[in-house]
Amino acid sequence: QALQEIGLSDAGAGTIQDIVSCPGTDTCKLGIAASRGLAAELQSRLAAKIDSLPEPVKGLRIKISGCFNSCGQHHVADIGFFGNSRRSGNYKMPHFQVVLGGRWRDNAGSYGLAIGAVPSKSVPEALEVITRRYVEDRQPHETFQDWIARLGKVEARKLIAPFMQLPAFEEQPEFFTDWGDPRIFTLGDIGVGECAGEVVSLFSMEIAKAESALFEAEVALEQGDATRAEDLAYQAMLQAARALVLTQFQDVGHEPDRIVEEFKTRFYDTQLFYDPYAKGKFARYLLERHTHPPVRVDGDVAHQRVDEATLFIEATHACEARLASQPLLI
Ligand code: SF4
């Protein structure tokens, strides 16, 4: 009764419906997606069917952050999500990166595996697909973390691949809103002209190559090939930097020294790449790796580089979105 009086008597504590979320875009000015809105949506869907959920699913933990700063502790959840955005045509679409198999027991012993970003509005269906497959595949007494480790990144990504195809705004405008916020995300007039439109699609194509290299790096890491994983993660950062430079300077070419020099001059020295919270930290991941390649690569070095490339690519998306939403000076 005392808990009821202060609004803390909801059922489901310690079950999958007991979702942790940071404030996200509701009140945090660093937020990219509506983590609290997503938590409310998942909570109400899960509460409606909690009695019929299989026991292994009932015991899972979901944690959600509104951006990659991780205040919602998405990295140490069975199923975690952190907010980001992707572009479809001239519009931004709120997304959540899916992170599976983080260890919240054992003093948060290990981080989860980022397997790809899905539109915010597809998260409930993606969650359904993941939990259903877990129930079908798991061996007796196998934990979610052990199942994800056994499944591997390639197979895990296949689970959410159908949700990664982005509809056009004209086809499904509801995908361009976030949970609990009916406003349409838009980049305004930027990119509607022929030339600007060309640059927008060029960025999208180039950043997709960076994400593909990062995925290959993660697979190499999973297969124990640390040297290849480290190099691919570096290549992914280079490719992402090139994608950004191309929005200002299309003759950058493919030579690493030139890409890094142009990136540094145009985006680091000018602080355009600066994250509001981490400042120039993500840019320095590339600058330092380019200047000081590792003498010896082991699993820890490769793991760190893959983590850095993940954050660098997210920061590249955020930087491009910030710049694209600024009014053009004519
Ligand atoms: S994770 Fe991001 S959105 Fe959430 S509280 Fe931290 S900085 Fe804000």
C-alpha cells in the first residue's frame, strides 16, 4: 500500500517488463531517440501477454539508452537498445541499435554484441523475433548470453535483417516519427535540390561501406582473427571519415593520409565533429590509430578498435545529421 501511494506498485518487477530507460529525447538534450517512449510501448505490449510468455523470456532484462552515451546501460542487458538515426531520402528516421547478450549479473561482467540498427517503430517486432528464436533454439538451462555467443553475430544479424530495409517517407510516414512523439523528423529543405540531393545519396552510399567494413571486422573478431578485425575496424573509420569529407570536398580520393588530413582540417580542427558530451574523443580514435598503428595486435586491441569504430561511425552519422539540418547560407 505504501508503494502504491508513491506510484511504485506496478506488477512485473524483476521480469522482462521491468525495463530500464534513460530520459532520452523527452528531457535530455543529447538524446537522439525516444528511449522512454520505446520503453513505455514495450512495457505495455509485454504486460498484456506476460502470463503467456515462456519462463526463459520472462526472466530477460531490457535496457534502453537514448543515444550511445549509455546512461540506460543498454550494453549490460540481455537485450539492449541505444538510439541513433538513419537517413531515408531527405528524411531522418529514428532508429535503435540492437545490442544482445550483455551480462548484467557478475558485476556487469561483459558487454553485449551490437548487431545492427532497426527503425524505432520496428523494435517491438524485432524483439518478438529475437525472443521467439531464443525459445526455439536454446538448449536446456542455456542462458541468453550463452545462446547469443553460440548463435554468433552473422546469424544474430539475420534475425533483424528484414527490419533494416527502410521504407520511403511517402510509403510509410509513421516510420519517421518516434514513440510518444507524433512530430515528423525532417531535414527540412536541405538536400532537395539536384546538387545537394547528389551529395546526400553519396554520403549514404559511402557510410554504408563503412558499416559493411565494421560488420566484417566484428565477424573477424568473433572468428578469432584479431589482426584482420583490427585492420577492418580502422578501414571502417577511414571510410566513414571519407563519407563525411565527401559532403564538402568531392576530390578527396582514397589515399588514407589525404582522407585523414582533410577530415582533421575540416571536421576536427573546426570542432564540427565534436560530440556535445564527448567533445573530440571519437575523432581522436581515427587520428591516433592512423598516426600510431599498433605494433602487436591481440584480441583486446582488436576488440577495442572495433568498439572505437562503432562509436566513430555513430558520431559520423550524428555529425552529418547536425550539418544537414543547419540552414544553408546563400
Ligand atoms: S544515454 Fe544519451 S539520451 Fe540517455 S541520458 Fe545519457 S546522454 Fe541523455
